[in-house]
Amino acid sequence: MKRLKPPASPTTAVHGMDDDPVVQGLLVTISQKRLRPGAKLGEDRLAEAFGTTRIHIRQALAHLASRHVVTQIPNRGAFIHTPTWEEAQAIFAARRIIEAAAVEAAIDRLDDRAIEALNAHAAREAADSKNDRWSSLALTADFHVLIAELSGNPVLLEIARGLILRTSLAIATFETPGSHDCSPEAHPDIADLIIARDKVGALAALSHHLGEMEARIRPAGAVADPNDIGAILKDVGIKPMRRRQSHV
């Protein structure tokens, strides 16, 4: 793997760190529920997997901690954040507010390009074979991100992205065995109502959908044992570099 360049300095802008390849790589594995809550993020293993330095890894982990995705514990290291039950409930409550605002704004500024984007995404979801669980999870999350993008409000989009990511952690922590993901059935209806400029209908459908998502979690849900981080990163396409003799 090509060696990644660390951020220019420890004072790199927060939004610049959002595009950092280490941050993005970890976010992909978390959003697809490959890295589970509680998984330890060892600096040496991450530096080797990404082909970068431990300083770079520390900066990326600090940034993810600021987004409530990573928990850093003194003398123990960094771990994928494990939300509390109260936090999980708060995440869904916040999503109802933010995504309702996104739907209303998307309808207000709906144009041919937005309609085309909604129809194209609906077609991708319909064509999804569901054989690749990780790809399917990313696809369903993208629907909610798309609506936030169509709102035309970059701040709302940033908040929505963060909440959607944190939802992955909440579901991974508290999901009950055998829960059904209703997204493939709900998304086409929401998209059609947005395209029809039916605010009342679209908001009701969104609220029902988020309610069904929240119903998948229970406070007694158990956290699955975290998988090996090296194998997970490799599985999502991050190739390990040649083993270095020393680390920064």
C-alpha cells in the first residue's frame, strides 16, 4: 500500500481531518458495522494497516473521539465508542428532528436533478442482491445522507452524517437477535412522497421508518465480541504495507 502522508500539523483544521484517509477508512468500517463497539484500536496495528505513522494515527483517533466515535482511555488506549442506552435513545430523538428538517428543505428546493438522484438511489437499492451485507448497510445509510444533501444545508448535512454514524454504533450495541432491517421497504415510499412534494406524507413515513429502526434495539442487547482489526481493514480494501522495523 502506498504510504500515507500524515496531516501537515497537529493543528490541522477539523474539517480537513474529516477527509483524512485514516479517518475515512475507520469510518467506513464502523458505518458498515465491521468494527464493533468496544473494539480496541491499537496504534501499531493501525499504523501498519494504513501504512502511516503512529503520530498520524493518534491525530485521527483524537479527531474521531471529538465526534463521539472513539473513546480514549488513559493508560489503556483507544476503543470504538460503546453508547449507553440513554445515548442511543437521544441519537434517535435527534435524528427525528434533523431528518424531518432535511425532508422539508429537500421538498422546498426539489428540482429535476434532485428527483433524478432520488430515483437513481431507489434503483440501486432495488437492484441490491443483499448478498453483501456490508454493501447493503452502506447503501441504506446513503439514502438518509442523500436527503440531507438535497436539503442544501451543509451544517444540517454534517450533523446528519454524524448521527447516522452514531446510529450504527447504537444498533451494533443494542440490536436484538433476528431484527429485520425495514429500510429496503421504507425508502422507496419516502422517496416517492418527497418527489410528490407531499410534506405531511413524507414526514409521517420518515417518522414511522425511524420508529421501526429504533424498535430494533433493546437495553438488554449484547455487544458482540470485536473482530480482529487487521482482518477487518484488509477486508474493506486497506492493504497492509511491508512491516516496518520501527515506529514513530
